[in-house]
Amino acid sequence: MSEPPSEWRTYGQQPSSPYDAGGTFTPYDARGQQRRTRTRAGGLLLGFAGIVVGLGVGGWAVMSALGGGDEAGTSTTTVITDTDIRSDTDTWTSTGSDVDLFTNQGMADLAFAIEEATGSTDVLQAVVFQGNAVVTVPAEDARSQPRVFQWNGQLTPAGTTMVPNEPFDLLDLEGGVLGELCGPEPLACTAVAARPLPTDRGVWLKVASPSGARLTDLRGNPA
């Protein structure tokens, strides 16, 4: 019988490896991989939380109040600062209810509802749209915080807040004045009313509409 060709191998012979002998490989560590995965996920969550905080408390809180909060009884913080009133009307929207707070009667109805709920028409701040409002009233006692209410024809508690302004009588705020300051597009208008701080230079009303921004006293005169 003739000999097999040199490139043939006898059955059972182990083929030679093209790789260098003596190489080492790290065994797969399942627990370690889980820890690394959790660490990366935790970092992503912290980054997301930082983005949410960076959005600003004021804008988030007002929208939460208008939406009634996530759950019944949930405390919602509402803080309005000078930078929260802007001419970008996409940020500020009306509910489109039948209430018209840019009339004297509409504002009087809100004031009487506040009085019925709190025993007084004193408020710290009012963020007013044509069809609804978010109103902050003084704390009930020294151990509690100022309370927030939403009004759209019905008064709804919307949590608590911290507001630096002193109280003023909501009956002194005329809806007709707000309507004149808003101009021809009241649905796209937002007004913030509060007793001026020393840094406010006498500004009671901050009104933003497509017509522009206006800073006035309580009667609508330029401040």
C-alpha cells in the first residue's frame, strides 16, 4: 500500500494551533459585570436628575399646580421668580375654561373664593391667566408654609411653597387692568401680581403677552 500524502493527518492526531502556547484568558466574572452595570446605570440616573434640577423649580412647579399634581394630597412647591415671567408664551398656557379673570367680575369671584377657603382675601402672589390662576396665600400659623390654590371656577388646594413677598388684598387687583395690559390676545397672556420687594422698584404687575412684557404698578401704570 502506498503512503498517504504528507498533508494528510492520521485520525485522532491533534491539529497544531496557529496561536502561541501559554496564552492566558480572564474567566468571565458575572457578579463583577453586574456591579459595573449598576454603576453605569447609577451614573446615568444621577445625570438625569441633574438635568431635571437644572430645568428650574419655578417652571416645573407652576405646570404641576396647573395639572393638579400627580396624586391627590401630594405637596407641590410653587416658586415664581423674576425670570419666570417671560414673553415666550409657549411656556404659559390657559385652560380655556369659561372663567375670565381679565375682567373685574372674574377677579372678584376668585377673591371671594379665596376668602371662603381661608377667611381672608390676603394673598402673597397670584399667577393669572385668562381662564385660571395659581394663588399663594399666607401660612395658617408660624409652623406651616404658605398654601397654594388653583382656580378655574373651582378652588383646588395645590400644595405649599415659600414666597418672600408680604401679603396684599386680592380685591385690590382689577381684572380689567390685566385685560388692558394683555392686549388683543388674552389667551396667550400671563400676569404675575405680588407686593414689590425692595429690589422690584415698585413693580406690582409683571405681564407677558405676544404684545411684549409690561412692568407696572397695581393700577397698570408703568413702574
